[in-house]
Amino acid sequence: MGKRTVIAGLDFYVPPKVVTNLDLQKMMNTSDEWIRERTGIIERHWAEPGVGTSDLACQAALKAIEKAGLDKNEIDFIIAATLSPDHYFPGIGLMVQAKLGLKDIGALDIRDQCSGFLYALSVADQYIRTGTYKKILLVAAELQSANLDFSDEGRDMSVLFGDGGAALILEADDSGDGRGLLGCYLFSDGRFVNELWMEKPSSRDNPTFQPEFFRQGKFFPRMNGRAVFKNACEKMPQAVLYGLNQLGLTVADIDYLIPHQANDRISQMVGRSLKLSEEKVIRNIQRYGNTTAASIPIALAEAVQSGLIKKGQLLALTAFGSGFTWGSAFIRW
């Protein structure tokens, strides 16, 4: 069978500040009932001023390293997935390396937004399988609360997002017991870039930062909700079915589906489209909101820690997001 990538350690971290729908009611023209009905979200966590995305990633990483029973100096590569780095450049991977006090190993940032974790997992898998690196720290973290539009124009997006991070220690296993990452399947369609994006800052503009862009709200994320909803409900099931076919498996083999937690209605529709019972679809958006690249690994870590996921079970992961990008991955736990 050869080497297969396995998760040796897994954990997550969310900042302590909880923001409920009732709190948002005081900030903009919305309501708890409206948010619950359309998104399934009840509360989310927001970082305090002065905290960066790399800080959330580091907190999750420290917990994952402890879970793996690892000397941190055994880590020989870092992969970081985020759309909300501390700075325009450089990325957060090397900031995590420095804050954890790791030796001068390589650090790679992945920018595939809500699909970022699956893309990062795919890259890590190639490095592990080929023996290029032995122990990879994969972090997925987001801090979006610092850049949300609480006006009437932006409220539909602003109610969605939460902050948080997750981390995995990935290594090779050649025991042949069947566990580990079975495959990742990735897709994109760049024709829909402006259906879900943050238009500014942009290297197209000279100068990049112009006062009118702020007045026009160009620095806030914007979304065509109908287009995103429709495509997410179509593409995620397609990606799962494609992956199952490649692996010679069927929907009946899936023990749990972990979709990107973008909207609870989307997660439910993806499950129904695949004819999976509600109990087989892991959903935690009600407590965390949409944590973008961190949402799947947070849900995975929480399900493992609760004892829901057990050894030998087949997990199907799927995501859809800005770009558009989407994909699936399959893990035998």
C-alpha cells in the first residue's frame, strides 16, 4: 500500500469573546430570528484588538503538538491556510514558525479561502507520501471580525463570520491498516471571482489605497448570496461523488460528512443531495459561525474530542468558496 498521510495530532482554538446574534442586533439592523433562520448561526467568537490570525494559529498549533506527544523541533515543514493574514505580506506560516520558536524550516501559505484547508491538506499529502517531509504542521486560521461591514449593505455577510484556528500534525504511516488520508480532489472556476471577493486592496490600482475606495466600501468582503448558495449546493455533492468514484467507494461507505460550515442550510442541502441522514452530517456553525479555512478542521477536531468519530470510520470532507474553488477529501480515521 505504501505510505499514507495520517493525523498524529489535532486541535483547535477560538478566542474567548463570544458574540451572539443579540449582540449584533445592537450593532446593525438585523435580528436573532433573521440570522438563525437564514444561517443557523447563534453565536460566534471574535478576537480582541491586537490579536492576529497567526496568534490563533499558534494557540491551535501548541494544542495539536501536545496531542501528538511531539517535540516541536521534530516538525520539519509548516503549511498555513488563511484568507486573513496578519499583514498584506508576508503570510502567517513564517510568523507561526517564529512564534513557536521552531528551527528555520520552510513555511508555505495557501490562499484558497473557504477551500483552503482541503488545498493545504492536498499539498501536505504530496510532501508526506514522497518523503520530502516527515512531520508537517498544518494550520488553518481566520480573523475576519476586524474587517466586516456593519451597514445595511454589508450586514448579510457580517453576521456570518467568526474567528478561530485549527492545527494538525501530519506524518507518514506505512502500517497498512487502512487508516489515513485516502485522497483529495480539487476544483476551481475563476469566471466567478467577483461573486464572492474583497475587491480592494488591488495591485491594479495606482496608488493601491485611495480614499474613495474606503468611502465606497471596496475594502469589505462582498457576496452574491444567491449565486454562492446555488453553486455550493451543487458543487460540494459533486466533489464528494467524484472522490468516491475515484476511490471505488459509495455514499453508503461514508460514516460522517464534514462540510465547510458556511451556512447551515447549505450543509443540510448537501447532506440531502447525497441522501445522507442528518445524523451523518457534522454541523457546528451554530456555535462558531463561518470560520472559513478553519471551519472543517475545527468541526473535525470537535467531533473527535467528543468521541463521535471512532477508529476505522470513513470521513468525507467537502468545501466551497471564493474563486470559486471547491473540493473533497476522504480520511479513514
